[in-house]
Amino acid sequence: MEQELSFVGQQNETAKSRREELEHAIAAREEGIRDYEDSIAKLTEESGDLFDQLEELKQKAASYVDLINEQRGKRASMLERIAAADQEVASRRAELDQAKDFRGKLEVQAAEATMRRQNVYGHLQDEYGLFADAVMREPDPEWKKGVVPSLEELEGTVGRLQAEIAALGPVNMVAIDECRELEERYAREKAQEEDLQAARTQLLDLINNLNDTSGNMFKTTFETANKNFQTMFTRLFGGGEARLVLLENEEDPLECGIDIIARPPGKRPQSVTLLSGGERTMTAVALLFSIFMIKPAPFCMLDELDAALDDANIGRFVEQLKEFLQQSQFLIITHNQHTIAGSDLVYGVSQQEKGVSRVISMKLSDLGVKAKK
């Protein structure tokens, strides 16, 4: 009832605060209404003054309308004069366009004549090596029997001579140099190709050697880890059996997967994914320790590894850790009292006073927690 009374008191304070806010809001709204009423009165007074000015503006507008009508008449007369001027300009522009068209035709004809003349000059120079000035200075040819052949006969003779010249084909004066350059380029590119092929072969051999070495090292490590895993699983579970199995392509261990088959005491062999949470944790611990046994590290950190283990599994877990203490040191982050009891040195945070944290450390052997050896 005291809690309920406190809650009702809080609600009462909240209601009072809300009521004060609403009263302030109502006062502000009333003041706003008064401001609106003053504005309406002021606007009403201003609208009366504007109505008085409206009549004067209407009279001015009528005078402006008369002025506009007068200006429109002047504008109409000016438009008539502009239209007459436009007609005269249009007729003059038509005459100018005709003159421009005639001039354009003459320029086109002159350009065509110049182009034909240049083509004739160019043909003489390209085909016969003659210039127009030299041709013009040459005398007329002497025809047999003084008879000038027809144009058709001359064109036939010229065509036959051109065909004979074309049959000879063009003479490439730099063919030998081009052949020599091509041979040198072929030799360089052939040497580069051989170097690339040799480098490719070396890379493939290196990759194969690396794959073979990696595969052999993986097989050796896998077999050792599998053997240690079987032994460690039996120790931690107090029986049962477990093994590591390669999946899919066993011939290529670098590309195949790994499955964990475990059988705790009293159960059938099955995949680790079908075990309970504690069993999966113990299986993971066994696999971790089996890999750790291959190449023990001088220092190892474990973070909440025993969170899902019961008291019996905690005992086996701690006993197994003790066997590694001769060659490794372990730093364990845990909240389990049995794991803490099995440690040599404890670091933690304590609150001897509420809200005041203090970092402490202690040797449990000095406190008599561990049994004497």
C-alpha cells in the first residue's frame, strides 16, 4: 500500500504539472485571441480608408482609358505605314535572293571547272610525270599518214597500255628492309614467348609442389589431431569415442570439408550438431586440446570456455588443464567457482562496499583452497 500510495502521489504530481501547463496554454491562447481582435479592428479601419480612395482611382482610370484609346489610333496608323514598308522590303529581298542564287550557280560552275582542270593536271603528273606547262609547250604529235585517229581509238590504246603497266605490279623498294625488320621482331617475340612458357611451367611446378607439401602437412597434422582427439574425448567424457572425418574429395584434402563424429558414453555415434549444448562444448574442448597438443603454445587464453559445462565436466576440464601446466600457462576468464578453485592465481573485481569496486588478486594456495601435494 505504501508503494501504491507513492505511485498515486507521483501521478498526482504529474497531474498537477499537466494542469499548470494547460492553464499556461489557455492563458496564452486567450492573449492570442485578444491580439487577433485588435488586428481585426485595425484592418476594418484601414479598409474604410481604402474604400474612400477607390472613387478617386476610378476617375483616374477613366482618364487613362481615354488616353489609351487615343494612343491606339496613332498606333494603327503607324502599323499601316510599317506594313507598306514591309511589302517594299519583301520585294527588294526577293530580288536580292535571285541575285544571290545566280551568283551561287556561277561560283559552282567556276569551282567545277577549276576542279576538272586540277584533276587533269594531277592525272598528267601522277600517271605520266608531266606538268601542264610542259605539255602546253610540246608541239602537236605527228600521226601516221597524217591522219588523226578518233577519240575512241586513242582511249583504247591508252587503256591497253595502262593494263600492261598494271600487270607489272607496283615495285616496293623497301621490301628487303621490311622483311628484315619482321624477322627481327619475330625473333624477339619468339624469345619472349619461350620465356613466358618457361615461367608458366615454373609457376605450375611451384603450385603443384606447394599443394603437395600443404596436402602432406595437412594429412600429417589431421592424423595427429584425430588421434589426439580420440584420446582427449575419452578422457573428458570418461568413455565413448570420437573421430574426425574428411568429407567429399578425400584425395584432395585442401578442398574437402571436415566433420566431427562423436559418441558420448551410452549414445550412438552421431554428428556433433546433434549433441546437446554441454556435449558440444566438451567435444569442442576436446578438439581444442587435441590441436593444442600438436604444437603447444607457451601461453593460452580461454574466454568463458566452461560456461555450458556442469560440475562433473568442469572437474575433468580442470584436471586436463593441469596436465598442460608443465609446458604452458593458461589465462581463463570464467564465472564458475569450480574452475576458480582449480586455479593458482585469481584476478577479479570485488564490491566490499555497495557501489565501490576494487580490483583484487590472490593466490589460492596461500589461502588453503588447494590440497597439499
